[in-house]
Amino acid sequence: MKAGVHARGTKQQARQNRFSELKDELKSQPQLQKDMEINIAKTRLGNDVFNIKNANLKIDKKNILKDFSYLINKKERIGIVGKNGAGKTSFLNILDERIALDSGILEVGQTVRIGFYTQYSENMDPDKRVISYLESIGQNIQTEDGRKLTASSLLETFQFDNRLQGAFIRELSGGEKRRLFLLSILIRQPNVLLLDEPTNNLDIKTLTILEDYILSFSGTVIAVSHDRYFLDKISQKLLVFEGNGIITEYLGDYSTYLENSQEQKINNEKKSAVNAKKKNDDSKRKLTYAEKIELNELEPKIEKLDNRISELNELLLDESADYQDLMGYQAELEQKTKESEELMDRWAELSELGE
């Protein structure tokens, strides 16, 4: 909205009004209950977490790390982004010492206790009942305020009612298995969290619980994610995997990085040059008859798209929606938003000619 106002003074007032209405709707959304939180005590973490020195690694003849050195300290929250196949997941596996370096040094602090949320639920016996599985990992878990929590009460926090607690793991849905896997990691009281695409297959309530937990977490968090909202909320800086072993640090949130990325700057410069040339050419003429018809037809098209965008935003706020449906709504929202912006660009262009 801010970018549009700066770029085009002709943005329709109706669209600005709808934006304000959406903000009011978001403010009025019901908040999660106070008892829906993770209140597990954390283990002490020293200042030294990970120290990577002159690290090199190739997988399938592809450079993952190339003479890479980096120091990760206590209380840092780092988002990892970049191209597919550039080595983001491999980097987490290196930190967890599942993958050895070809050369270089990885120093892990003596007090480090890693909780690794992988993309696949590991070591979950499908023939074990949910409550038995969790109790085998930990019972009477200590909270931050010194109380004791049972495995059952923690399962309730993660939306496992009595029926689900007695179910076999094989009977759980994909999302329920992911929730159980996440809880199994957190009750081990890690002081370093490695998260690989944590927003996949977790419902909105569980994600909110996880986000709040991370924000109050006194340890170190390193998260690979494509989810801009999640990274904006939990990360303080980014490691950007650009491919061929090139990794750069960005101090700031993911949204700002995307806005300021070199690729986007180049695209904006190209677009500005093209628009400037077109505007210069257009300033010499008036609207043709066909363009007048096109201009009259644009506003109803934009209105229809914006109505659908509003519907999709409401659907995305439905906490009971299925994850796959949410992904579909999000994809359609991005497509409709792109179409709307393209039509708005054309509307602004023709409106200037008609003045």
C-alpha cells in the first residue's frame, strides 16, 4: 500500500478505503487463549554456540560452502533463505554434525543442546500411542516458574484431546504428526533450535504458539523458511544462500531484504527506464478510441479482482482451515494481487493520457 501511494498519486480512493477496512478486521480478530503457550524451562547456554572456520563442502559436485567462516552466538535468531538446492538444509545438517565438512572446522559450544525440527518426523514409532510416545521422552517436565507439567497437559496445549492422546501415531493426520514431532523436540529442553521449514503442515494456532515461544526463547534459533511473515516475526538477520557456495549476511528482516535485493533493484531500474521512455512517447499523443474503451473497462475488472482479494484475505484468517486449502488461497491471493497491480498500472497510465 505504501509503495503504491508513493509510486502513483492516482491510486483509487476506494482501494485505500478497503485497505483500512482490512486493518480494522485484523485488529478485531480473536486472540489465542492465554493457556495456549509453551512454558517449558530452558537449559543454560554459554556464549559459544557455533564457530565455523574456512569451511568447504561439496555435495554431488555442487558447492554448498566455499571457504565459509561464521560465528553464531547465544540469543541470535537467524533466518536462512535463498535458492532451492543452494544448501540451506545441508547447512542445518552440518551444524547438527549429521554431515561432515570436506575441510575446515566446526566448533560447537560445550553447553549446546540442539533441538532439530527436520522436514520429516523422525523416530516416531507408528505403532506407539501418542501419550506413550511423549512420556517415553519426558514426564513431569519443569516449567519456567518451577512447576511440573505432565506429558498429557502439554499434549492438550498442542491441541491433542483425550481421544488423540490415546490414538496410535499411525492414525494421526500429517499435520498432527508434525505437531507431535515439534512437541517431542521442545520437551527435551533444547537451548539451540534448528528449524527446517517449520511452517509446512503446521496449523495457524500451532505456528502462533511456536512464534511466541521463539520470541521468548533465551537460546539460539536458526530457521530455514520461505515464509516471509514467519521470518519477519522471529529473525533478527538473514543468511542468504545464493548458490555455488556463496553466502551473504543481511542485517534486517526478510521483507526489507526482498524489497532491497539487487535483483529487484535491477528489475525496477529496467522498468523505470521502459516506463520513462513510454511516458515520453505517450506525452505526445492523446487517448485513442480503443484506449478510451479499455480505460472504461478497467475499473470494473479491478473492482472484481479486489473483491476476490478481500474474500481470500478473510479465508486466510480462518484458523480451522486445512493447511493445503490455506496454501491454495495464498497462491491465488498472490496471483490476483499481481493481476490487480498490473491492471492498476495500466489504469494509471491511461488516466494520465486522458487528463
